[in-house]
Amino acid sequence: MNAYKVEATLTQDGTFVLEGLPFRSGEDVEIIVLQKTHESWHSKKTDEEYPLQGTVIRYEDPFEPAVSPAEWDALQ
């Protein structure tokens, strides 16, 4: 299924017109109507929601083993 997004404003209660859609006459389509909100899911988050955003992360030896090879026997 291909999706095509268009925004429209209701002209009367429950009425809107969609023009210029990229579909041919007689083609079956499915219409889903969502109310547009002022704050969407991808809106900018505040610093309180992501307190570590912008902090420096540094990995000393990212590929170094967590346990030294000499201590492998202690793990068994």
C-alpha cells in the first residue's frame, strides 16, 4: 500500500475536499482522517526529558575485554 499525506481544513462541519490526488479515476483508496494536534510525537523534547543530551561520552577502550584473560578461571 502506498501512502499519500495531505493536510486539509474543514470548510463546514464534517466536510472537506481533496484535490490533486495522485490516483486515477475508479481506483480504490482507503481514507484515514486524523485530527492534527499542536504538539506532535516528533516535537522537540525539553531538557528535563533528556538530562544527558549534549553531554560528552568517551570510551577509553571500547574493544578491550571486560574481564582480563587471567581472570577467566575465576568466572567458572
